[in-house]
Amino acid sequence: MEHLWEIPLAFLICASLTCVNFVEAHRSGAKKETFQLEVTEFHVKSVVVSRYARSTVLSTIFNPQATAQEAAFEVDLPSTAFISNFTITSNGKEYVSQVKGKQVAKKIYEAAKEKGQTAGLVETRHSYAEKFAIAISVPPGEHLSFKLSFEQLLVRRLGSYDLVLDLRPSQPVQNLSVEVTIAERTGISWVRVLPLQTKQRQHIPNTLAAGEKEVALGTLWRSDTQARVFYSPSMEEQTSSSQYGLNADFVLKYDIVYTDLIGDVQVYDGYFVHYFAPQELPIVPKEVVFVIDLSGSMSGTKLLQTKEAMDTILTDLRGHDYFNIITFATDVYTWKPNGTIPATAANIKAAKAFVKKMKVIDSTNINSALVEAGHLLRDSSASREARHRVPMVIFLTDGQANSGVTDPGKMRKNARNALGSAALFGLAFGQGADYDLVRQLSLDNRGVARRVYTDSAVVLQLKGFYDEVASPLLSEVQLSYNDDQAFEVTRSLFPNYFQGSELVVAGRVHPGARNLDVTLNAIDAKQHLTAEKRNLIPDPQPVEKPSESEGHDGTLDQEDISGFVQRLWAYMTIKELLLTAENTTDATVVAELKQNASNLSVKYNFVTPVTSMVVVKPDTQLSEGESTPDREDSTGDSRKQGNAKTPSRTRTHSGHSQSFSSSGDGDPHYVVYLSKGEIDLCFTIDGHANDVIRLVEDAQNGITVDGRLMWAPPEVGHEDVERTYYDQIVVSRNGPQPVIVTLTLGTVTVSEQGGVNRTLRTDVMGSVRGPHFRVRIDDRLRCWVDLDQGISFMVLLHHYKHPDYTQLNHLGFYLARAEGLSVGTQGLLGQFQHADIHVEEEAADPEALFEAQAMDSSVVAFGTLRRGLARVPVTLRRRMLKDTVRKPHTGHCWEVQKTDVEKILAEPYQAYVQASDRWSPKFRH
């Protein structure tokens, strides 16, 4: 493993196919000492936005032994993925990796070694990394968490996008889940979840087997443009096939709705992506030469499998296709020396007979075989009919070039000269094949390469690869963009477009451009195809700030989620820079290409062949003689003085608007006003979709307020955090004149005793009056529920004009007047109206405060919250607050960490969640 560096304290990371021996050693060792360590949780989450997938694997391990034990964390990665983050959490401390240029990363790593620090280095020599593995010592009685993130563009093959996620925790896990979210702007046509795939991921068939359900695992929620799958198998399900738990791939397949010949163009924040996949075009005839390795290593099963696959492939040739067969070992043999022949029934029968008689011989002369294939196609192209056919070579080998020309550079040059405009599709059969050479030959000649694994389903693999290229629809596809509108565009000229595939182009848009014009030029079955489309560029849409009629939904400080297009552009650009560098001989040009790829990789935190990911456990103390330089701001050196003026901690707002007592809005985020201290308290609880939360319960006045949570797509980069919004609020008042008010995004229904129901639309003003209550939609389309006990609730209806994929229309709840609530009021928000809660601000430690503010400028002070016997640390922060009917404003609130929220509640969170089987508002007397 030449790319690995020595890592102290048994801390070892690798990210390359060269790690296989290391991985297998740890796997075999784990079986000898079964479950010495306990995997307490294992979660895989993936968010797919317009085919761009960002996935995270989280594994937490506990060591119950009396001595330290070595833990291994292994993830099989998609071959097209870039690792984008890796984090280790140990003993409550989080160590986050950073991506640097190779030399910089090496210096950081070696400097850490010299200081005796724990450090690790992740490198990959290829643009594809199919294995990530780490081993680290876990002290007795401690937990250790690994979190790996990676990104990829899903490739459409045979009419399907396949998301494949590694599900191999090495033992049964009590808390195990897979969660996938898909958002596609043009619409999702279908979604399938296959049974767990225990074979190599490359073997997964493109169609369901007979009797398989569309959703074989977990639960599926979907709308026209979004889908969510959640799978959490029980311990019994995990051990149904093996006592070691799951050892398989989770596979989700889907396709999207296509409505435009020229495709779907998406523009966000100065970047665009163009997805091109026209449907219902006539199939163009092809001229295909099969080049088959018959060297000695192909004997036995490999040859039998090849013959079986070829028999099926020959059957599938269409009548308008032309074909020929070349076999090679030391010498090259051409079945029909005069050129390709039509795929008539008689010719196919003769070809099958020839294939059946194929026998292995000796060495491997790849060069001569490809040169001969080029000559065959070149001779055929002289005929007029051949100009209407797409020329291609399907090349299969299982070994190394060891006969004839064997120098890779010369072989690549000879193949390029011979093949001309023909596309070469290479298959590297088995572990002994020279995949790097096959890949280079294919990429040099307008094609792609694929590995064929010998453990199983070889015939399906060979046939599946052929099917991908069997139906050309277009050739010489040129997607053009106006230079005045677009720049830094990725590859936009493609030799072929095949049925069931997709072409993708990304680029940048010039500032001020109002349109993005796209022109298509290609050759189809009728010779030439031209199309144009003008795409209007929307005005920049930052995360939408609420107006006076809207509440703060917690997104004001978030990055614009539409940035996925920017990351996709970087992902594609890096891959193309590396590929160009690989195929360039000029050393100066190569250095420049790699430097550009390195700069982009570092900027977007991608592990690539020109970067490394380094993890260093930081020192907790400064070395003797070291110091941190003083800094000054406009108020002077606060580090030295420690007496900078402290901003007001109490709630303030402009005007004479009445302050709200509490609120729950956005993700949701909760704000409560503590009247005794005249301060705001902020906290967040990660609820779950369909939770019904008791927000207010005043038994004395017979009043309850319940809010139902709905699922929302997770933020990109934070896929492990569940997001929810309120989609229904129900206000109930029982007693002599009961009323139930049910608020949704579209309607407000007022139900009174006797079956009287009155409904208001939420998009127009209106009101309903009754005994001791009033419900109204005001001129800003806010809903008010006024009760005559001096109690009033306001509900904001958030409708986004230009939502990104994480923003769903939702409700926000505000307790506008609370003086009428009794002292015994409970509920998640109601409990704070009369609670005895105090916050004591800590004496400022200038050093600690300065460091905290350097990391997070919103920090103002630290304190301790007291409620009964509970003592909870809190942080005073600057936040956007909506505490009146006016617009949100910058204010201060004491923030409680998520891990401490339950300590300040009168009861655990689950006590406020109403059982779904009994949550049905009814009149009570």
C-alpha cells in the first residue's frame, strides 16, 4: 500500500482499491473475535437533487471490554463518487478532516507526527475510489463514531438511475436505518426499491425479477416531484440470513419525467446544468465488431460464459445492423475478412456456430486485434450505406498485453489511428485484466470501460453492457451555448447518445445574463437534427425572507440549497480536468490541469488524485513559548480589557406592537419569552414526521393546541438531521360552548357543537364569530384565533414564491396573548408562561469569549439556566426573531443546546406527543 503513510496509535485510513488486502484482513479478524465491539447505531442517508446524490454513512461503536480494541470502519463506494468529508467523534470530541493539496496535506500530517499527535491521511491514486477503510483503537468503555460523506452524479443506464448504498455494518445493529430523499424538478415517473443485493453491486439487473415488488423494503412516500424511502430492519430481519447481520447493497432505482426534446436546463446562483435525454427517437443502425480474447487464461468457465452471452447478444442484433467477430490470442483471426456483414437470420446462425467452436490458444495480442477491428470498420465505411450506421467495437479481455506491441503508449496511439471515429467499449473480465489499459483505450476512442466480475452473473453483466450501447439514437451530438451567456462549460460534444442514457453538461452563467440559449445539432436516423431553446434565467433567489405576513422559518442564516448545481459543476469539471491531464503528454499542460483540479478539489472538499484528506487530533494546550496574537476591534483590545460594553439581554422591538409570548415556526424552532427575566429562550427539538405535539394545555380553561409535523427534505450536507414543518394546527376549547378550529395551508375549519362547520379560505380575508370566540384571516392573510379569556393565537401560512427543494409550504404558530392562561398551563410551549426559570450570565472570560466569537460571530455571552434542580449551560446569541406582528428583527436569545433541551422541560419530549390513535379532536363536557 504505497500510498499510505505511517499513522501512530493504530489510526489507519485508506481510500483506494489497493486497500483490499487490508480490508479483508480486518474482516477475517473480526469473525474470529465476534462482536468484541458493539455497533450501537448505523445510519445511511442520501439526498438526491436532480440526479446529484450526497450520501452519509454514520457508524457508532462501543467497546464494552476491559482493554482497548481495534475498530474497523469500511464502506464500499460507488466508482464515480468523490469523498467529501470524514469525521471521527471520540470521547465527546469531534475531529473533522480537511482536504488539502497533496504536498500541503503531507506537511500537515508530518508536522502532527513530529508533535506526537494522532493523525491520518486519506489518498487515492485514481479518479475512482471503490473502497474506504479505517482502523482505530477504541479505549475500554468508550464510544467512537465514524461519519463518511461522499457525492456522485447518478448515471442513467437503460432508462433508470440507480442509487446503490453499502449496508455492511459487520454485525446486527439495534438502531439501523437507511433513508433516501429524491427531488426532481421535472417529476418522478417511478421509484423502485429492490430486495437487498448480496452480490457485487455491478451485477444488479436492470429489471425486476418475476414476483418482486416495486418497493421490496421499507416505506415509500412520494409526490409528483419528490420521494422518500425509509428502511429500518429489526434485529430478526437483519439476522434472517446470517448471524453476522446485513452484508448487502441497498438499491433504489428510479426514472424521471421527460417533456422536452432539448432537455431540462436548471440555472441557480450563476451556475447551470443541462440534462439531455430525448425520448421516442428512431434507432440508428449500428456497425459492430466483437473483439474477443481467446488467450489461455480464458479457458474453462470464462469461455463458456462468453459463449453464452454472445449467443444472446447475436440474437438481439437488429436486421438493419452490420457485424463481424474477431478473436485474438498470439495471432488475430477475423471471422469474415472482407468487412462487416448484415445481421440476417442466416448470418446470425453462422456466427453462433463460429462462437460455439471458439477455443483458447496462448498469449494476448491486444494491439493487433484492435488495429484489425479498425481496418474492418474503415473498409466498410467506404460503402454509402455505412455512412448511415454508427461504428463501434465491443472489446473483451481478461489479461495483460503480453504479445506483439505491449507498450501502453504505443498501443493507445495505434488504436486511435486505426479506429478513427469508431467507439470502443471495453470489458475487463476478472481480476487479472488490465482495467487501467482497457479504460484508457476506451476513453481515447469515444467509449467507456466496465469491469466484469467473475463471482456470479457474468452472462447478465456482459449482456447488460451490450444492451446499454445496442440502441444508438443520435451521433455527433453537439450542445452549444452562447458565449455571451455561458462560460467554463464542461464537455458538450458527445460521439453518441444511446437509448435509456443521458448526456449532462454543466457550466457557469455570465453575471447579468437574462437568457441561456441552447442549440442542439446531431445526426439521427434521418441524417441531421437541429433544435433550439431559450431558457429564461430567473432573478437571483436567496433564501426567502418572510414579509410582515410571514414568520421566521429558521432559514435566514442557511446557505442557498440550490448550490447543488455549483457542486455538480465542480464535480464534473474536476473529473474532466483529470481525464484531460491523463491523456496529455505536455508536462507543462499536465501540471496546469492538475493544479486547476487541485484548487477546485480543495475548494469543494473533494478527495481526488490531486488532493489528500488529513485528520489531526488537535493539541489542547499551547507549547511552551507559543502564544496567540492579540486582536483588536473598534472598541479596543477586548481580550485584555474584558470590559467591552454588553448589549441589552432583554427583549426589545420597535414600535408599540404587543410582544408574542412564544412561537414554534420553521423546522420548527421554538422561542419563549420568560417574563420574570424579560428575556427570550430559544431551542430546537428534532421531532418526527406525523408527530402530533401538544403545544398548549390549559385544563382550567379547557383549552388545548396541537400541532402536527410533516416531513421535509434534509439540508444538503446535513442529511443526518431530520427536518419537519407544521402542516396542521388544531385549537380546541371545551366547556359549555365548545369550539374546534382546524387550520391547514388551504382552509380554516371552525367546528361547533351540533355539527355546525364553517370554513374559511386562507387566500382571502374572512372571519367567523361565535360565542366567546372569533377566527379571522386578516389583510396580510394571517390567521387569528381570539378567545375571550384574554387568549389569542396567530398562525402564519408560509407560501414560498420561489422555493428551493428543502422549502415546503408550512404553518407557524404564535401565542400572541397569554395573560388569560391559568398558572397550571402545560404543553411544550404553554409550560413556560408561568415557569420559575432564571438565567445567570457568567462573568466574562475574555479569552474564552474571544475564541468563541472567532468561531461564531453570533455568540454574545455564556450563562446557566436554572429550573428547579436542573442546571443547563446556555449561550446568548444574536438571532433573527419574530416576536411581534412586525417583520423579524435581529435580537438576542439564550440558546439551549439540543442535547440539553429535555432538561428544561417539565416532562420528556415524548410526553407531549399525542398518540395517533387517540388524536382526533372531539367535544368534551
